[in-house]
Amino acid sequence: MVMEKYLTLAETAELLGKNKETLRRWDREGKLTAIREPMSNYRVYRKSEVLELFSEFIQFDIKETDSNYVKPNHEYKVLELFAGAGGLAVGLEKAGLKCEVLNEIDKDACETLRKNRPHWKILEGDIKEFEFSKYNGKIDVITGGFPCQAFSYAGKKLGLADARGTLFYEFARVIQEVNPPICIGENVRGLLSHDNGKTLHGMISILDEIGYNVVPVKVLKAINYKVPQKRERLILVGVRKDIKIKYEYPKPYKKIYNLKDALKKGELYDCNVPKSNGAKYPQSKKDVLDLVPPKGYWRDLPLEIQKEFMGGSFYLGGGKTGIARRIGWDEPCLTLTCSPAQKQTERCHPDETRPFTVREYARIQTFPDDWEFAGSLAQQYKQIGNAVPINLGLEVGYSIVKFLNEYYNLSNPK
């Protein structure tokens, strides 16, 4: 007898690329019905039913592409805000763009940037303290991962003045001062639903006010762009209103890379991951995780240990699939966080009972092995966990180059 496979709400949402609220609505409407799993009594979905009903969904309408590569016709200059440890900047650099100036407030991240790219101009400090008008007409693209903050709404249409005090206000202020042909912001997927979508709507109206048309917002899945990690980034693209060229997102690839591709010699790297420092589990946690198989999590523990390890949350609903989670070699890693050993978002090594090391973390984010991180061990993990994966930045970089080639070709026809 074949045992029925079940998917949690979170697993089903990820598989279909939908949010949990949509699945709950579908359940109410009878479109996809949740049931009670016999063993745990949690609300789950039959995997066979999900695959049968939504097979076309799960293929993700990917049209395979060989490459998004495009060579820059000119030297294109980038002004990068909220630069962090350089994930997006390195990706853009690999795509042929020149990082002219980068701003970042975190001192350790700035030290990381200086250590690896001594020639980059790094403006360390609060973005509010810097004025960027001198770069007007000298920058082709402004990029940045602005933090998501709630706005205070003064009226129905949020304007630039209403966003004052938020970091998106500063992002928009710099765009207004520099006036580049294109600007690209990136954020977490959660921005789509933040404050019932009002925050994103406000951002779009602010960019409209300062002279930019916003391309339909898209969430890019890193696994579709040669990143061995299930990470998603929302991309917000503004094109200056006098430009009639259409920006196109990078086309996804069909091949999915797994943890083995990140840490072992292969297509992504020409050697095994270098040795490096890493966090460690306390013995009590190690004793529990020793019992979890690759690709397993807390539900794979003996029942009594489940109850003891989970405490009161054992009796609560939800899959909590990140708890006591050991990654498998033949799957992409789950999204890395800023701390490698948080209980809710466990990312345990497949063979050894330990968190991923700093260099393993960096590889899962597709950083090159020679990119060094400054600061304490905790700071290094934080910088890597916050970064845009380099390979995703590279593909976005190609899309920017393609846009700018077309723009300057039309502006200066031969």
C-alpha cells in the first residue's frame, strides 16, 4: 500500500507560487480543499490532488532561455543605495556595468566593500546625510534594496512629502536629484501585501510624481536564475517618462541548481567549498538534529522528542517546516536568514549536524570564493543573509544593459 503524501499550507503555497490567504480562499470556495492529516490532525493538502489540479501552474510557464547575456555598447554607470555587502553590485559588475558610487550605513558592510573593491567610491553613513545632485546626468541607473517601512497616509494619493522620514523617501529623493534613465529597487515578496498593498501602491505613486513610469512589479525566484536557493525578491522598476523603451525582466532558466552544486565542484564552482569558520549548535540541539534525516524536519523526530523540542507550539496549527530542518544535497537550499541557527528557520548541513559555515552561506548566495566579509562571525552571516544573490543580480544586470543599449541607440542613432 502506497502512503498518501501530504503538503502543508506553506509547502502548497510555495509550490504554486501563491500566498496562504489565496489558498484559504480556494478552500472556502471548494477550488482546492484542505483536509486533516490522519497522524497530526493538521490542515494539509493531498499532494496528488495539488499536482493533478495545478500541473500547468507548477511548470511556472517558463520559456527556456540559453542566456540573457548582452554586451554593453557603452560604459554604463550605477549608483547603488543600501548596498549591503555588495551582492547586487557584484552581479551588476559581472554584467558589465560600472559601480560609480555606493552608499551603505553599516560599517562592517562598508569595510567588506572596501576590502574587496578598493577602487569603488563608498559613501559610508546615513543616506539622509548625503546629497547626490552632482551626479545628475552622470549616472545611468540607480539601484537599491530599500527597507520596507509603513507610510503615514495624508490623502488618497500618497505623495513624496507624505513618505518623508522613510527610507523609500530617501531612495526617491536621490532618483529625483540624479534623474537617471532607469531605477531599480528590490525588496522582499512581503511588500506586495504590506499594509494590504497600500505601501507598494504608495511607492508607485511617488515614482510617478517624480517622473517615472513603473513597470508591472514582478517577484523573481532566484532558483530560476542559477541560484541554488529558494529565495524570492520583488523588483520595482521605474523608467523615466520621456523614454518610450520597454524594460523587460530577465528570462528565467529551466535548470534548477541544488545544494550539491553550491558546495561541491561542478557547473557553478570549479572546486569544493573552502573551509571556514561557522556557528555551532549547543549539544542539546545537536542531539535532536542528529535524528533528523536529510530533507527532514521536526515531524521526522520520534513523537516524544517532537513534543519536548517543540514545546507548546507542538499543539498549534501550521507546518512550521523550518524547525529542525536539515537540507538535502539534491534540493535547493531554503532561503538563508541573517542568523544560521534560528529555531524557526533552521538550515542544517546534510551530512554534519551543524549550521552552514560562512563560506557555505556565501556559496548558496553565489558569492565568489575570493569575496571576503568583514566584522564578527555574526556580522558576516548577517551581511550574506541580507544580500541579493550574485547570479540573480547578474541576470538583472543584463536586463539593465539591454534596456540602456536600446535607449542610447535611439538617442544617438548612427
